[in-house]
Amino acid sequence: PVITTLLENTFEGVITWARISAGVYEGTITTTEFTNLKTGLIITPIGVDLNCASSSPTSSTVRIQTWVPSSVSFADGQLNETFYEIRVYP
């Protein structure tokens, strides 16, 4: 996903996003701040019919997967004008 507006960053590290494959994006942070089972992504699509899932496979990565509901495969271009927030709970 392309970040056009960063509202706030309370992490010590910087997150860099990369496209892994169609509809699969991974954010890698320069530190190890994503605690297993305590990291959550809140994704709010605006004006699109979107299915998505998120996870934190390691302490330095988060992953977002998107697909069109009528499709059985992942799809790019589904996060336009989408608000998402990454939270790590103590």
C-alpha cells in the first residue's frame, strides 16, 4: 500500500511497505516492536467492497492481504483511500 498521509507514528522504527504478491503486502519495521499476539491492524475501507486480513508473522513485520469478495484470489488495488492503524498493546 502507498501511504499518502501519515497521521501519527509512535513507533521507534520506520515501517517500509513492500508488495509480496497480488493483494499481499508486508510492512517491515527497523526495530522489533510487533509483539506476538499483542499487535493488531485496524483496517477501515472507504467506499469499496473489500475483504482483508492482517497478521504479524514476526516481531518486525506485519502483513495485509486483500481480495475482492466475489473473487477466490488475492487482488491488488483494493486499499485506495483506506484507513489503517497498527497498534501494539502492552
